[in-house]
Amino acid sequence: MNMTFPFLSKTPGEIQEMIAGRLRTIRRKRKISQKKLSELSGVSLGSVKRFEQSGEISFLSLIKIAYALGLDGELEHLFEEVPPLSIEEILHG
């Protein structure tokens, strides 16, 4: 269990690495090299490599990479339908 965020099943670091892994898999399936992704996205090659290895990246660079991979629709719906956390949120939302 995540002791920092007990309501989460994964730590923020685990989610970061999971997202990096998913995007790396998509890049590879589409047969795009890291260098080409860097060129398409405008994100430095070093940042692309660091992201795929550690998950570390700025939010803006993540958006640029997602756009370069044709995943902008995924980002546009991020946090769109968020379930309430409490009955108070439902009543006063």
C-alpha cells in the first residue's frame, strides 16, 4: 500500500514510469526512433531518452511527445470525468 497517498494503488513514481513505458511501446510499434520522436516533437533527444528511462519529463514536453505520436486526443480528455471522492463533493459540487 502507498503510505504517502494511501488512497492510491500506485505511487506517483510508479505511474510516471508506467506512462513512460506505454509511450515507449507506442513509439516502437510505430517504428519511430527516439531521434525521430525528438525531431517530430521538438523535445531534445536527451529529454526523450531520460523520459523513457526514468519517466522524468516536463508536462509541456510530455504533451509535445503525445502530439508527435498522434495521442493528443488522449490528453484532451485527461481529468475530464473525475468521480467524486466524497458525498459532500456530490452534494455541494
